[in-house]
Amino acid sequence: MPNYDRLFFINYDRLVLSEIPNFKRHPVMFAWLRALCSPFVIIYNRLVVKRNADLYNLAHDGRVFSLRAMLNDRFDATERRITITDGFSFDRIYIFRPDENKPLYLGTVPLHNPGDYGDTGVDFIVNVPYAVPVSPQDIIEMNALVKYYKLVSKRFLIYRTA
């Protein structure tokens, strides 16, 4: 597979200098031509930044190790303490009288949180320790990043853990 990184590397100073004939190479001419090329350099720098961001996005997906790496890169780059665990999968508990042979759900008495059951709960949990300094805006961004990378059918929660 060819290396396409060389295609995107352009040294505009060297390019401008190589196109000036030898007898016209003096600092004023070089500075004038660099000034003429400055809009191209600005556009090129934006292209390189956008390309690197797109390559990073393409390198990550909804797998656990990839999500964890992406979240740690963004929010806890040094100690990498953000983890991802499986969601809760409690079975529902029904109470019935033996002579009825029919399950009866406990109406308003919750045994677990509504999201803790296997059939309606979450598929994975993003655990963010309190030691990781994140603001409410960071939590919103984290939520958006996980939604962007996860599979459509997966449900998740972000928990702040001790």
C-alpha cells in the first residue's frame, strides 16, 4: 500500500525558493512571493488539521477498547482512568400467590432502578472517576462522543464513580 502522507506534505518556503531563478533570489523577492502564497498556506494548514481529525475519527469505532481509548485521550490523557463496563442485567421479580399461578408485578415499589433490568436497561456504562476533572459541559461532550461512536442499538449511561 502506498504511503499517502507524502502527498499531503508541502513545504511552501522550499517550493517558493525553488521556483525563483538564481539571479533573482534576494530576500525582498522571497518575502513578496511568500506573502502571495500565504492564503494557500492558511488553506493548506486547515486541510492538514481537518485530515488529521478525520483520520482520528476513522481510527475509532464502537468497540469497548476504542471507545475507552477515545474518551481517555480526550478527558484523561495522562492517567487514563475512564473505564467501560457491562450494563446491569437484573431479572424482573414478580410476586404472585401460589394459587393464582399468575405473576403480579409490584406496582410502585421499585426493587431496582428502571434502567437496571436486562430487558429495558443499559448495555454498557461509562465510569468516570471523581478524580477526573470534568465539568457539566464535558459530560455533555462525552455523551455526544459516545453517541457518535457507539452502535445504534446500544444504550449507555455515564456514571461518576469514586
